[in-house]
Amino acid sequence: MAMLVFVIIMLASLGLALLARRGAITNSMDDMMKASGSFGPFLLFFISVGEIYTVGTLLGAPGSIYSKGANYGVWFFGYILLAYVVGYFLNPAVWRMGQLAKAVTVADIIGWRFNSKTLQILVAVIGIVFYIPSIQFQITGMGIVFHYLDIGIGFESAAILGAVVAFAYISLAGIRASAYVSVLKDALLIMAVVVIGVAAANAMPGGAEGIFRMVSAKMPEMLTVTTEPITAGATFTISTILFQMLGFYLSPPNLQATMSSENAKNLRRNAILMPLYMIMFPFLIIAAYYSLVAIPGLEKADYALLAVAVKLLPGWMVGLLAGGAALTAILFMAVAALSISGLFSKNILAIVKPDFSENQLVWGARVMMAASLTLGVLLAIYSPNLVANLLAMGYFGFTQTVVAIMFGFFWKGSTKWGIFAGLLAGVGSLFLMTSVPYGLNKGCVALVINLVVAIIVSLLTKQDSEVIKRFEAYRTTKLKTTLVEDINQ
């Protein structure tokens, strides 16, 4: 029964991807990458949360609580809620500059603002190199789900299936397909998590309160947040929260979602509504603590939620969970591969081969998409132990663009040489640092190096007139857009 439900969900998702093809312009980079900026508030919301809550949420959130207790909540809720505040101000600004630059990638925006093709290429290379590990992570997570739920699909088959379906989504209708399928995915995901949480509460005498009373009696340390300084990781936690808060919306897929919006107002509304999606977390927490007391000694902490599902739910509900989990991974893989392919085709291939037609660039993007998904599958199958370190390094890497983005918005005196040098210094320091002072997050230290170098080099180099014109154009557009929106409100 579980396998049948899973197959039905996969077929339904492909049906939605076909439906999304209506109105899509398949030979247009602009349409493939950002749906020609046509997403209203409904699709924008679902494509945005689709890049935030993935299979890592299903496994990582309960798994972290199972292994580390309440400390997980300090980090996760701290950075995610602060990130929404940053997104409220950052995303409309990114969208406006993207409109001026006629951008389809983040490298377009930065390259346009600083009038530099070299900077475009550097940003594209950073995005490609540092974001491919995220595809491997999703494949690995999906493999864990299938392995534990045992619905008849092995790890290697799941990895290949996920990559093929992800490629099919994007080939059919670009980012539109991911947006349509996200609606189904999120409905299944929330339904499965709520049902598991309710089932866990019902299975314990005293309900949810009974679960926490038992945890308090048997292992009270799992309900306590560590507040000691460096030795217990508080310094690392705080610096990580600040770093991830800044970099959260700068991942290539999140930026693709931002640029797909039809206007800036929708992005602000989206940032306000996004925390509502966290309604599933109380149920994840209940299930995690239930598994801690009712299913102790799991081989891996990541099995916490899955173990509760297998123990308490009927087969068809297990299939529902497997389908929802698979879609979360596949959709993220699809948009990640789309983002990587756009960076390659638009910001490397188009610069190296400026005579390429739009159709040739689209095909170049599809080839890169297939290559990045294939590499993700190979890494997941043959080098699974690399995933944790590569994923952390990936976040460290693409977040270095925050200096370029912020200076592009706010500092008229920043130069392309300063931004270029800062990016090189920040990314290079990630590989050179063997230890970090005061227990700080490595990426946070690299970002400070990036910032300092960018400031110094910008002050020492000459600004060209075109860069100043573009800064003024952005500032003027920002003021006019805000004024018009305020009047309309």
C-alpha cells in the first residue's frame, strides 16, 4: 500500500509539472529561470517555502532534538525568524535591482551594479562550486527516508529517480513546474507531520504533556538550553545565527524565487506570512521527544520522525510521508540545479560565447542542469561521508556575496575591485583557516575578512562613472517605487 501511494504522488507531481507548461516559454532563459517575473502571492509563497523546508527539516529537526535536546531550538528558531526580518527588507531591494539589470541570476545583479563581466563570472563560479553539495544533501536525505521506511526503493534507485524527476520538472516548465508541484508537496508535508505529531501525543498517556513529563523525569537535560560560554558552544551558536540570518536569502534558489515575483509588495507580504509555515514545528517537536522516550537507542538520530511513523501509522500514511519527503528533496534539487545551470549559461557561457542565441543558452543550461544532478547522484552514492562538510562549506561560500549585495545597495563608493578582492579574500580564507578564535563560526570570520578587504580596496581604487550612474539609478527607482506603493496603500 505504501508503494502504491508513493507512485500515485509521483505521477500527480508530474501531472502538475505538465500543467505548469501551459503558458511557459521553453526557449527563454528569463521564463525558465524566473517565470518572466509573473508569480503572484500564492505561487511565490509556495516556491519560497519549498527552498526553505526540505527533507533536511523532516530529518534534521527531530534528529537534532533526539540527539541534542532543546539546544537545537536556540539555533534554528533564532536564525530562521531573524532571517525573515532580513528578507522583508532585502528581497524587495534585490527584486528592484534585478528589474533594472534585467537579471535572471544573482551574478547578473552584482555584475550589472558594478559594471563587471569578470565579477559576474566570479560570482557564478562561487555559486556553482558551493551549491552542488546541496543537491547531494537532498539525495542523501531522500535515501535515508526510503531506507528506513522500506517501501521497496533502494538508496541508489531513489537517488537516480530523484535526479530524473527533478530534471523532468525543470525541462517541462522551468521554475513554474517547481512552483506548481510545491503546492502538492507542502500540503502532503504538513499533513504528514501533523498526523505523526498527533499520533505520538495520542500514543502517550497524558498526551503531549505526558511526553514532556516523561522526558523531564528520565532525561531533564534534554529540555534544558545550555547557556555556558565558549566551552559549550554559545559563542559559536550566536555567530552562526547572525551569519545564517544574513546569508539565508542569498542562496541561488532563494534568489530565483525572489526574482520570480511580479512585484516588490508581494515579497514583503511573503516575508510576513512565511513564519506561519512553522506551524508544523510543534508537531515535529512532539514526535521527536516521543521517539526519545518511546523508541530509545535508534541507530541514527535522523531516524527519529521516521521511527514514530513506522511505529504508529498505517501503511498508506507511511506512503504519504515517503511521497511528501521525496517531493521536498526533488523540488529543492530541481531549483538548485536550475540556479546552477542559469549561473553557468547566463554568466559564464554567454560571456565566453557572446554570439550564442537565446535557444543555445537554454540548451546549455539544460546540459549543466543534467551535469549537476548527475554529479550530485555520484557524490551521494560514492562519497556519502562528504555531505556534512561540503554542505557547511557551501553555505559559507555563497553567503560571501552578502557584502557585494549590501554595498551595491548602500555604498556609492564601493568599487568592482573592492568587491572582487573581498570575495576572493572571504572565499580563500575558508580554505586557509585551520582554527577559529573564540569559538566563532568559520563562515562569519570569513565574512568579516571579506568586508574589511572590500572596504580597504574600494577606498584605494578609482570608481568609474557608469557604476555611479547605476547606483543612482537604483536609489532613485527605490524611492519612486516606495512612494507609489505608499500612495496605493
